[in-house]
Amino acid sequence: MIENESTSGMSWFLQRTLYFGLITCFFILTGIVYRDYPTADKPIGPELNQEALAGQALWRENNCQACHQLYGFGGFLGPDLTNVWARMPRARFDKILNDGYQRMPGFHFSQVEINALVHYFQAMDQSGQGTPSYQHPHATTLTDLAVTYGEHQNGLPKDVEAGARLFEQYQCRTCHQSFRSGILAAPDLSLAMVGNSPEQIKQILKSGRGLMPPFAIEGKAADDIQAFLIWLSEHREPLMALDGEDIKVEWSRIPWFSYSK
Ligand code: HEC
Ligand code: HEC
């Protein structure tokens, strides 16, 4: 009996503590939300100049957001465009907007309108990283994996090592992720030799294909990269095991973003 009373006394105390704790949390959260509210001197999101604002208006009028995302928000038919400016040459950008590309409709904008969109995407690009899981500072690149593997086994074949270094030098890792598809759906290169003949690989390195930009890589450099790709396909499993460490998204590094301004 006595024991029962003391237990129920304890749970009464816990209940009250919890209750007041939750109420306090509610008021703290409310305070934070109100303090975070955008004002004229503290706007959310990037500063947009006149041209970028015109671009933003086009972005809204044409419902680009129905298919694309900015900072991961939007429809999922097309890719996230937060950093599209950084990864796309101007000529390709103009062509995609005018003529469309695969499932992307052509819009036939005027040159002034395209310029406005360019300003908008430049501002977006400078505002932060739209897909923080990509290019995470701790992400393991294929080059890192190959070098680490080489350290465990007495080094890598010369041409493979050279190819791995070129992969880093040309920043192929920007789009091609290890064992998963990356930006622009760039494929997992450890499988590149599966669907392509050696001649096709050489052709891609020289002239690009689809959204893969032309790098004009030829001669010894092309041979080395190809040796690296062949080596990757042959060492897929041990490399994947090395890549075991999960890549975590650091949510605190994602910048705030708002559609209203
Ligand atoms: C009906 C859906 C749809 C709409 C609306 C749309 N897009 Fe796209 N867009 C796509 C798809 C899908 C792709 C990818 C093309 C592919 O690979 O099939 C794409 C690709 C792009 C690309 C190339 C991006 C990259 O990284 O490859 C740009 C730039 C782009 N769109 C800009 C725009 C802009 C600006 C608007 C609004 C004016 C817009 N899109 C409206 C579907 C759409
Ligand atoms: C701007 C992003 C980007 C960069 C940078 C890039 N690629 Fe690609 N790459 C792609 C895309 C997208 C594809 C798919 C092309 C297609 O659809 O045909 C591709 C395809 C390939 C393929 C064919 C793969 C397959 O399975 O068919 C190879 C090989 C390749 N890239 C090698 C490289 C190398 C080597 C580098 C660095 C010199 C590089 N890429 C840099 C985007 C990129």
C-alpha cells in the first residue's frame, strides 16, 4: 500500500514536470519562430538584384518548380537546380531552355529572359549547396578508395594510379559518386566498362555524351583513365567494403530557403 502511494506520488510529480516542460518548450519554439521571421533588414534567402528578381518571376510564372527543386523543395521530375549554374556551361543552359531536353520541355525564351534566369541561378548558386549530401567533405571519392586500397596491397599498377589521379584532377567526382548515381544522374563508374566498349569510353572522354561534358581527354591520359575504370570494375567488391562508412547529411549546414520574399 505504502509503496503504491509513493509510486503514484512520483508519477504525479513526473507528469507535472513533463507537462510544464512541454509548455516551456512550446513558448521557446514560438519565440524562436517569431524572431526568425523575415523583415526588410533581415530577409530570408539570397539578395536578388533587379535582373535576378525578373528571373525569379519567370521561374514562378512557368512553374519550373512543378518539376524542379531548389534546396530539395519542388517536384521530382527534373533535377535540383540550386547549383545548376556551377555545373553547366552557358551554351548548354541556353540550348536546354530553348529546345528542351528529353522530358524537359522547350520554352523558347527571349535572350533577355534567359539572361534573367541566368542571374537568378547565379544568385541561387551563391546562396549555398542545394544537395548537401553530394560533395560532402568526408565523402569517399573513387580516388581515395583506390589509393587506400593500394596502401593495403603493395601499391596500384602505374597506369591505374595515374588514372585515379586524373579522375581527381579533372574533378570527375563532382558528378560521379562512388557506387551510386550522382549529380545529373551521372552513373556509377565502377560499372562503366559493363555497358561500354573501350572505343566508346575513349569517345566519351574526348567528346562527352548526353549531360557528360566533353573533356577532350586523349592519348596517354585516356589510356590511364580507362585502365582505372577497368581496375574499378574488377575490384568493385573490396572497394565497396572500404566505402562502408555512411555519409551523413549535416542538417545544420543547410541554409534556410524561402519561396516568398
Ligand atoms: C514538365 C516538367 C519540367 C518543367 C515544367 C521544367 N523542367 Fe527543366 N527539366 C525537366 C527534366 C525532366 C529535366 C532533365 C532532363 C532529362 O535528363 O531528361 C530538366 C532539365 C533542366 C535543366 C538542366 C539541368 C541539369 O542539371 O541537367 C535546366 C537548367 C532546366 N531544366 C531548367 C528549367 C527551367 C528554368 C524551367 C522553367 C522555366 C524548367 N526547367 C521547367 C523537367 C521540367
Ligand atoms: C558535369 C558532370 C560530369 C562530370 C564532371 C563528369 N561526368 Fe562523366 N558522365 C556524366 C553524365 C551525366 C553521364 C551519363 C551520360 C549519358 O547519359 O550518356 C556520364 C557518363 C560517363 C561515362 C559513361 C558511363 C557509363 O556507364 O555509360 C564515363 C566513362 C564517364 N562519364 C567518365 C567521366 C570521367 C573520367 C570524368 C572526368 C574526366 C567525368 N566523367 C566527368 C556527368 C559528368
